[in-house]
Amino acid sequence: MKNLVYFLFLVFINYNCVSHKNSSPYQNTNNEYQNGAVVTAHPLASRVGVDILKKGGNAIDAAIAVKFALAVVYPNAGNLGGGGFMVFRSKTGEVNSLDFREKAPAAAHKDMYLDKDGNPITDLSLYGPLAAGVPGAVAGMDEAFKKYGTLSWEALIQPAIELAEKGFAITAMQAREFNSYKERFVKFNPNGAAIIKDGEWKEGDIFVQQELAETLKRIATQGRDGFYKGQTADYIVAEMKRGNGIMTHSDLANYKAIWRKPIVGEYKGHKIISMPPPSSGGVALLALLQSVEKYPLAQWGFQSDSTVRAMVEAERRVYADRATHLGDPDFYRVPVEHLTSAAYNQSRMANVSLAKATDSETIKAGKFPGYESEETTHYSIVDKDGNAVSLTTTINGSYGSLVWVDGAGFLLNNEMDDFSVKPGVPNMYGLLGGKANSVEPGKRMLSAMTPTIVEKDGQLKMVVGTPGGSTIITSVFQTIVNVLDFGMAAQESVSAPRFHHQWKPDRIDVESKAIDEKTRASLEKDGYKIYKRGNIGRVENIIVLPNGKKQTGADHRGDDTAMGY
């Protein structure tokens, strides 16, 4: 009987867990949907989002349900133990952004990851309880629900509870990841964890997470208090005491998500709406677009020699400014108006020669009077009324700090590494930082997350974002240019090969199919260093067509899936 139930459950999962590549009640072969559309990193999370839309929920309702579903089906980045950012545009054109980024515990200090000689102890900010910032995910969803939610809170969490309690069939990619991380999970979780299995994980194995189901039930019935107080908080603090962590009950209880004014600017007749600090994404994205706006990219063509040079030189300068000027605005006066000024960004490009690479050592951050000097996941949602959500969430590195909260069933982030542990010392993504992003109690660490919405003539045009650490900003930048300059459809825009430059190290990272060999040779001749690497980002894109249909693009680099109705 058990075998029969198991077989029927697998059939159910496989039938419902379909991507835009297959036949499904949620999609069509043209990747266009008349009503709502959802694009996420996992097919089950996409299905949950569309189901909520079909029940009459709006884009925020779907975003909340997807967030909790991802905490179950995508443990390397979908999370309860992390945080993120959301950009929202209502059907009437109202825009808002929600900061639920993690914060440093009250006991944090600027030298906490340095040895007695002042040298960084790298592993302390990457692994174990000390690497974790105070999670913001649950508080963020609670705040979004209170302001814009329409269905019941319990109804939005119930799909995640069922997925955790009954289990789901893992994908081939997840099986490989679970197995490759096994030794590290065992090292940091002596009491065991649901993700640790005696043998090898295989595609189709059912992953049950009963502890996580119980945590989700507490959140469903108690709201944010079901996470930041009571039994779940006790589990987190106990995990801190087992290791060298410093997060306390007070840190958890005092955490708040914050609504902030979005970054808004123009690019070639389009309105760009993105995330403000403590994300660097919106500022840097707008600066990049402004930097290349006067270049004839469309005429030059996709990844032509001149196009690549112009975009790389813009990236070089914008990332130099990012390293110096961006941080938590509640702790540091960030010169947003200067950094998002078209005149300033175009002046930064004045000394660019498309005939020769600029040496990054000669590029310094701009100076302004009165100012002191990769694992994430994204999803995009548009509902039938035109409400739109662009949401990026993270626990930083894949599987975060590797600490599975015993009794609560979820991973803690390692976001403390996103602070500048020491000026001039790169983090795990090679990004540099300074005083603006130093460790301070209660401070939110700088992020590259870039959830973005684009308008044209007052109408919703595009909802886009991606994971990818330091490559997030440049991946969103390229996707927007792919659509607005090169006329690509949604799927083509996210499938196109990508490249990346971040000032230092001074090199162009390229995917295997990015920038053809002839152009690479031309770039290298003129001083550009080419560095071959694996996939860059996993972009999720929705384009709203003039007829109102939602055209979707789910990144082929993962299990990403577009669904709609």
C-alpha cells in the first residue's frame, strides 16, 4: 500500500511540476499568458504562485506564497533564514520597495573577523553560526502582506507546509548539489539535518522536511511571532550557543523590515524602477544604463566589439563607485543623487577610448562634497490586473552558513561576509568595500540584488531580476539592454550568453558562448583580459506585450520555470 501511495504521489508531482517546455494548464508553447505569469527558480514554486493567482490572489499574495514554497523546495537560496528585497508596482502605477535584508546582531563589531594581527579569518564570516545575520525573510513577507495582501495569511503558507510535510521529488540538479555538499553539512550539523542522507541522493527521491513543516505552521498561526519569538527563536538561539554565534532573542524580536523609496530613473524613454540602498543594485543599474545611453548599441549590435567595450568600461567605473560609496543608508550618508545623475555617469565615460582598455588601477571612485569617502534566487510575477512584483532573496553563499537550525529545519545565511570585513579585502565574490559597508551592530550589509521593473509610457513593460552575487547587477543590465536595445523577446533575453566586469579584479568574465572568438581576440589585443568561467546569473523576466499578454523568460541555466494562465 505504501508503495502504491508513493507511486501515485510521484505521478502527481511529475504531472504538476512542468515547465514552459512541456504541455501544462499553466503555459503555452509561445510562453505568453493572457492573465497572470510567474517565473521562479523551481517548477513547484512557480506552480504555487500561479495557483494563488488563479484563486484570486494578487501579485503580492503570489509572491508571499512563492517565498515560503521556495524555502521548502529550494533550500540553497529560497529561505526562512535569509532576507532580500522586493520592488512592487501596482496596477495604478504606484511603486514601492521593501527592504528585508538581514542585519548584524547587536554584539557585532568591525574587528570580529580579524585575528590579533588584524588579518581576516575568512572562514569565520563564511561558515558556522557567527557568519549569520539576523534573518529578514519572514518579517518581509509579514510586512508585504499587511500592506498589500488580499487572501488569508494561512492560505498563502499552506502550500509550503504541504510540500514540507508530504515531501517532493528532487530534481537531478538538486541531487547533485545535496551530494556534493554532504561532507560540509555533516561538519556543521553534528545533530543531523533533513538534507543529510545515509546514501546518495538521486533524482526523484522524496525530500521530506517535518521540522520545517512545524516551523511553517507556527508562522501560519502566529504570524511573524511564530519565527522571531517563541519556539522557533529558541531553536535559533540554541544553535548560536552550540557554535560561536552571537545572535540573541533580542536581535530576533527587534528585527524590522522597512519600506523604502525606490530608485527611479530614465533610459531611452523607459522608466527604470529598482531597489535603493542598502542594495547597491538600483543605483549601479541606473548608473550603468546612463553611462551607455549615448552609445549606439542597437546599431553596433549584440556583443559586438564596440558594444562590449562600452559596457565593460561603464561597469569598471560604476563598480569603483560602488566599492566606496554604497552601504546602509541608516548608518552612512549614501550620495544617491550624485551616483544616479546622468550628467555624472556620462562624465565618467568622457575619458573612455574604445580603442584601448582602461587600467582599473587608474579608475577611482568619484568624490562628492560632504560625503565620506552567489547564492540567491529571484522571481518575477505579474497578475491579471497588472500588479507586478520583482523579488530577490538570498542566504548569500549556496546553502548559506551550512548551519541547519536543529529543531526548526532551515539553513541560516552567511550574509555577514557581505560586509567589508576589512577595507580593501575582497569578499567571497571578489567585491571590495570600505567604511560605508563596515560591520556595525544593527546594520544591514550591502547587497548587489537588483529586482527591477520597467515602464514605457506609463504602462508596465518588464519585470526582471537574477541571483549571481557580484554578477547580479551586470546580468540585469544586459537583460534590459537585450530587450530595449536589441529587441529580444523575454526568453531570448535571459538565454543570451553573458559577460561581467566589476572593476577589480581587472578582467572580463565570460560564459562559454559569450563574445565570439574574433571579438575576444580583438579585445585581448587592446589590453582586455578575458577570463572563462561557468554560468553567470539565472535571470527571470516577464515582458508585458502591447496586447496585454505576459511573455515569460525562465533561465535555462537551472531548473527555472515559467508558468501562467
